[in-house]
Amino acid sequence: MTNQPHTSPIPTLGRFPALDRVEYPADLRNLSVEQLKQVADELRAETVDAVSTTGGHLGASLGVVELTVALHAVFDTPDDKVIWDVGHQAYPHKILTGRRDRIRTLRQPGGLSGFTRRAESKYDPFGAAHSSTSISAGLGMAVAHHLRAEEDPSYRERNVIAVIGDGSISAGMAYEAMNNAAVAGPGAERLIVILNDNEMSIAPPVGAMSNYLSRLMSSRKFMGLRELAGKFVKKLPAPVERTARKADEYARGMITGGTLFEELGFYYVGPVDGHDLPQLVSILRNLRDTDNGPIMLHVITEKGHGFPFPPVWRMRP
């Protein structure tokens, strides 16, 4: 728990007791899932209060509140890198990373940027307001971490997480990056791409069964069994090996809808409910502890989730 004093008043200080205990992501990591849910609820209210003062991209930010809390609770940020594609959805991220006292300077002269900005915080490893660049940036970081770890045995390899929206992932740069990740070799196995699908334009969630299957497929036991099966089929004649590999991909693709990403060389998990914090925490922990990447986690979110009048915000771009 950090005890550094805030440098400027926070109007809501005292209204949100759980959020008041969190100044940096490390403060999240000893909390229970129930406590994290309370933090998420209060973080959503704080985001609404702040943006009502400054204006900004409220709908996109409210859609990733639970995902933001889960990412910072599970991964060792800022050592592990979280890249927000475009960055307009990063207001909750800014609040949790030591900038709550300045969040009401958002988009103001001399205030916080409306996007992620490297000069603003060590928790912003990549700054861009253009879409579709997060996966290529993340791949470069993941490979660089691996190369450094090869030279320095004391250096711990890091996870790199790129969060990209369903609109941004439609651009050619994103697919070029995924194509490169599939053949990048060591380093790319620590890359996790989170597809934030807030328009359900790729695949709809299928409730509890989808969540169960996603937890199963992201578990260490399942991945270990799949790796063992892969080693076994490599000893079979080439035509049989190719058939077995396709059977594995398409069997899971029929369940999850992830065949496209499997063809691009990613291990696909999802779709999962992006507002179900316990599920997100469980799945992200599984993915954090595996090196079977690159991985694509497909989460379904809703723009403006939790706002009192969601139809108004759905009309906004």
C-alpha cells in the first residue's frame, strides 16, 4: 500500500473508500475478487464524475473498467507492459496509475493527455492516438525483453499485453503484426492480445458455457496436455500430423469462433464477458503463467457500461 500524499485535492475523496486505498496498481494485488469488484464499481463512478467536468471519451472508458482492474491486479505493471490501442479508453487506467489527483485536468492545457503518453507515466509504455499499432508495438517489446533476458540471466522476461478494439483490428497493420508474431519465435510467446469487442462484430458470447470453456482452454493442464499431444503427433507421418493439427484448430474454432486467429498463429481463448471480473481475473492469471503464446483473448464489452442512461451513450461515436 502506498502512502504518498496526493499533490492536489480529489473532490471525491472519502466517497469511494475502496478506490481511496488504491494509488498504484500494486495496491490491487492483495485484494480479494470481491474487493476488486468494489474498486471497479467505484472506479466507474469516479470516471463518470471526472469526465462530467472535463469532457472526453466516456463510453469507451466505461466499457473497459473491469478489464482495466483485472489487468493491473493480475500483471506486474509497469514491468509487464499494457498497451492500449489508440488510448482513448485509458481514463480508468490513468486513475489507477497514480493520476487520480490530476484526472480532472484531462484534455486541459498543461493537464493529462486524452490518450496514453510515455512522458506522462511509466505505466504508459506506448503513446499513440492512431489505431491498429498496439500489436506491432507489443511484439517489438516482447521480443526485446527476450533478447535482453538471453544476454542477462538476472533479467526476468515480461508479459506484454496489447488491448485492441474490434474497429482497430480491422486494419491491415494489425494483421501484419499478427502475421509477424506467428513467426517471431522466442519472445512472442509472452505476447497477449486482448480483442475488446464492444460491437459483437466477430462472435457473440454464449454465457456460462463460453466462460467455462475459456477457463479450461487457458488452464495450465489443458495447455500442457495439448503440448504433449502436439509432440506425439509430430512423430506420425506428415499427412497424419497435418490432419491432427487441423482437427485441433477447427474443433476449438467451432466452439469459440477463433479459427481466423488460429490460422494466423495465435492461441485463441474466448469469447468471454468483459464485465465479469472474477472470470477475467481467473483467465488472465492462467494466461500470465503460460508461455504458449502468442495468445488472443476475445472479450465482449459494452460501450458506456454502467452509465445510468446507456442509450444516450450508444449514440455517441
